[in-house]
Amino acid sequence: MAFSIALAGKGGTGKTTIAGLLIKYLVAKGKTPILAVDADCNANLNEVLGLEVKDTLGQAREDMKKGKVPPGMTKDIFMSMRLEEAVAEEEGFDLVVMGTPEGAGCYCAANSLLAGFLEKLVGNYAYLVMDNEAGMEHISRLTTNNVDVLLIVADTSRRGLQAGLRIHKLANELNIGVGKCYLIVNQAKSDLPQEVLDMVSGDGLELAGMIPQDEAIYEFDLKGRPTIEMAAESPSVKAAFAIFDRIMDQHG
């Protein structure tokens, strides 16, 4: 069974960039193969990873609901075929973009099929990295596997940290079997004040570390370059790798 790591955080905290750095780390450490899942409705993990996405699972679900299954083909076979077509492959990792439905209505049957096929796909990988939006509904809806590690990404603002704490509370309330939650503070300009540290520790959330503000990330984004290609000596990459080392050491 794949070791699953999910990321969540308020918009603008850089969680997708950190998801890309996590995949970079796992590949560098030989912890492959990896299945990357973009479950954020504002999907852009492919840009961070430098991959072209030709199809999404949400579009496959939409096509099935609209009756676009070819004559003589079962819905199961159709979804299986579309799932395989939606996998973008790279050395050491593959990417699947969940996408979103275009229309209104019940997607229960399609979601059930989707969950089953995604679970089968995950079985082919050693690690699963899932980039989520702030809510945890994607995790609870799209996979029955427990989440071994939840990385909650926040910036240094009080609002960003409070959003992270709310996600932690929500993760504990949902029946998704989160093994361990960690907080990563991103885009840090200085050390966190003691009152913030007290607020985090009082919530029972473990601070995994801080990633400094890095001009290189801005430059890569401005030029449309995938941040997974950032140099190992970049401050953000070094800090992220150190955080991931500590987390992985705790989980074997």
C-alpha cells in the first residue's frame, strides 16, 4: 500500500509549490514510484512539475454522466480507459488531475467508480502525494486509503495560521484516518513570535519547520519554469528537504 501524504492550506500559502518540492525530494531520495494527485479545483500542480495535462478525471466523470460512453462499452471499462489516458508520466512519478464537474446534478455513481479506480491505481505506487484545496472533502470522497501524513501549509499571517488550525480541526473530525498532522510555515521572513508558537502547540499541531521567502521561486513562476527544477542549494529547497527528512525519519 502506498504511503500517502496529503497537503492542504489556505489559498496563496504556496502549498502546491511545496507539493512539488516534496515530489522532488522523494525522487531525489529514490522513494519511487510516486503518484501525484492534483485534487485542487484550481489545478496547477502540473505547472510546478513541468507536465502537460491532456485530460482530467473530472472530465471523464462528466462525459460518463452525459452518456458519452461508446456503444457496447460498459461504464467500468470506459472509466478505466479514461483513467489510464489521464495519467501524465514522468521519470519517478506520474500525475493525475482530478478536475471538477462542469454541470449540476448527482455524481454519486461516477464518484463511486472513480474512487474504486483511483484506489487500484494507487496500489502500483510506493508513495501518494495529494495536493488539496483548503477543505478535506477530496480526501474523504476520492480514496478509502488512510492518510499517513497531512502537511498543513500556512504563511506567517495570523489569518493564514488560523486557517491552518481550522484545517487541522476538520481533519480530526472527518473519518479519513489521518496518521499524523504537521504544520509547515511557508514564505517566512523571520522566526515566529512565541505567541504564535503557543497557539500552534496549544492546538496539538506539530510544527515541522519553516521555509524562508525565496526570490528564486518568484523568478521561476514569473518565467513559467517548473519549480521542481530549482537548484538544490536554493534556500527554499534546502529548508524543505530538511523538513521532509525530519518527517520521513519519524515514519521510517
